[in-house]
Amino acid sequence: MAFTAKDVKDLREKTGCGMMDCKKALTEADGNMDKAIELLREKGLAAQQKKSGRIAADGLVTTMVDKEKNVAAIIEVNSETDFVAKNAEFQSFVEACAKAVIDNNPADVDALLATTLPSGMTVEATLQELTLKIGEKMTVRRFARHEGPVACYIHGGGRIGVMVSFDTDCAEKDGFEEFGKDVAMQVAAAMPTYNKREDVPAEIIAKEKEILLQQAVNEGKPEAIAQKMVEGRINKFYKENCLVEQEFIKDNSLTVKKYADQKAKELGGKIDITGFVRFEKGEGMQKREDDFAAEVAAMSK
């Protein structure tokens, strides 16, 4: 019986085993999924089968900068509990993954999982071994990599991570590092969605205008006045959602752009914020149901 790449992926998700182990098991089982699972269990490779359905929404976000290579990385690796996120071996694994991103420039998470670490094992095999040892489901969720000047910031012991990129000739000057951290902290706290207004997709603005226009009409404003109100409210949208147009949290008399221009003048060079990545661990993921039950129980005490 033949099998496909999707079958390998499905087996991997069901058992938590490595891609190559799943492929070998399916080959040996002539493509029979149940038989392949049985084979993996017999080999002691599917000990984490029961863990595969669990929700790993905790974990750690970390950043790493290699100044010699002028490359930085940010990565999120998830675990089921905060307890494991504080485990030294888990933290070392996350650091090793970040370094692998810097050194190997993988295209995606699957490529990172296939990367060989200095130990001689792949990221995936190391993750599998760690899962067996610690007893929790763990997943490498996402990463980003940037070549060039950056500023990184970690908040809450790895709850939020930020990497901001710059086009600048001031990176080596005294004062730039502190400035970069200020901007990264801005991203962590103010949660911008875009860097500049030019980055906002046209369809987002069109939809926003449609909503704002209807709001103005519902307020009883004439069409002409409603249109003017929409323009004003769209500017407010940009100021709230675009990093460079946000009020600078440490001095609300400045926008982030004005703060950057002020720092560039002070350092005698140019500073342009070109982008950012903000990871918050577990964002958008379903939380563990037993965590929710515990929260309800705690509230009733």
C-alpha cells in the first residue's frame, strides 16, 4: 500500500515521533496507519502518543543576536506548563534552536526541525528525546531571522519577545542600544500591528472606512461631514496601529518617528525603523481546559 507525505505528517502528529521514524514505520507497515503506530510503540518511539493531543500553549519566547555575523533571531517554543518553561534543559534547547536559526537560515519550521545541532542530533530528534524525558508535549511554533542592525527585548521572563530592525549608520554609536531597547519596549507594550501606514493593506483601510462611515451616518451626520470625520478617524487608526506614528510611551509629546529622528540628529547619522516582530507565547492558541477549570475554582474560593 502506497503512502503520501500527508500520511507521514499525520502519523507524526498522532505519535509525536520524528519524520524519518514515521516514514520508516509506514514503509514497514505498507502504508497502514494503525500498524505503523503499533510498530512505533513497539520500538518505544511512540511513548509520547498520549501527549500528542495535549495543548502546548505555554513555553518560552527568546531572542539571540550574533554581532559577528550581524544576524538576529526570535523564536517561540511551546510547552504545556510554565513549570517546564523554567526547566534548564528546555531553556537550553530553545537557545540551541535560536542559534540554529541564525547559523542555518532555515526556510520554515520543518526545515529547522531537520537541522543538525552541534550534538549531532537534529532539532526534531532532540525535541523528541526531551519530550520523552520531561513528559510534556513541546513544539517549535515559529521564528523570524534578520540580517542587519536590530534591537531585541524580552519581557516577563520570555512571555513576550520583540525584534526591531533598522536601516541605520548609528548602530555602533553610544546611545543607539538604549534607543533600540526603547523602541522594542514600545512594541512590547503598545502592540502595533504595522510599522508604517504604507504597510497597512488597502483592503484593511477600505473596510475600516466603510465601518467608520456607517458609524458617522448612524450618529446622524450629513454625508459630506461624515466623509471628513472618516478621514480624521482613519488618521487615529494609523496613530494607534502603526509603530512609527504611535505616541512614544516614555514621552507622549513625541511620536516614535520623531523620537527616532531626534536620536539620529543627536548621534549624527540616520535611523529608519524598517520593521518589527512581536511574539507573545501562546497567543491565538487554545488554552488548556484544566487551566480554565483551575481558574474558575480559584475564583470561587
